[in-house]
Amino acid sequence: YEPGEAFGELALLYNAPWAATIQAEDPGVVYILDRNTFNHIVKDAAAKKRERYEAFLSKVKILNTMDAYERSKLADALKSLHYESGEVILHEGDNGDDFFFIEKGEAVATKTVEAGKAPIEVMQYVSGDYFGEWALINNAPRAANVIAKTTLEVVTIDRHSFKRLLGPIEEILKRNMEIYN
């Protein structure tokens, strides 16, 4: 373990004995949390994350058919990512294992339409828009590049969770994919 890393959290989370012995190799400082404090911090952080994501997801047009319980399950599965302007989020041709919702900022999609020529802009995305579903639904490589146009905050969900939690709206996503043509 290096400075800033934590250990022992699984024993606290699952009320289980420690799985290993940790011994210091060098003098240092270790901060300790008791089970009650740790659980309070973790539960509070999880509740705040869920509230934030549920509020965001309720504004995403494609998710209008989901009820509050389904949205809360989806919120628990989301992971936040941050990109700076100009940073590439997806590369055309890469494997597609994640689905993205734009929480804040703007992005553009570019695609190579003629071999040997620079990719052209084919789509613009703003808060509430989504991308990455094409590769997941079709089990195919990424069809385009997606690049942050501004500072960008996205939430993402992996392939397994996408299929499990967004299965009911997969048909809507398929219909909406016609805009890519």
C-alpha cells in the first residue's frame, strides 16, 4: 500500500473478519475509522450520488418510460467521468463496452466517410444526450469518434448493466439509431 490508499473496508462493509494482515515496512501515519463512522460516510455518499443521478436521469428524454425504482437502480450502476475540451472519449473502430449520458458540456461525433481523408463531424451532443449504444446493441466496434467540445461530465454504464437495466428501452434506442444514417 502507498500513501492515500485504504484497507480494511471490506471487513467494515460486510461485517466480516479481516482477510489479511497489514504490516508497515516504514514509519508512517495511519488514520482509522470505526465501523459506524465508516458506514455513515459510505451510506451518505451513496445516497447523495443516487439523488444526483436520479435528478439527472429524470431529465433524459429517452428514459421517460422508466419508473422511479428503475431509475434508482440505474443511478446506482452509473460511474462519472470527466473530460477536458478536445479529449477523445470514443475512437472509431474500438470495442464498445460502455454507454454514455452527457451530464454537463458538449461533445461532437466524427466519422471517417472516405478512406485516407480526415473524419468529418456527423453529430453534436449536449446535456441529456447519449452515445455509445450503437456498439452495445449491435455488438460491433465503435462507429464514430466522440470528442469533448467543452469540459465534459458524463455518466457511463457498462455492457452488462446496460443489458440488464436498459433492456426495456432497447427497442426505443434501436428506433432512435435511425438518426445515425
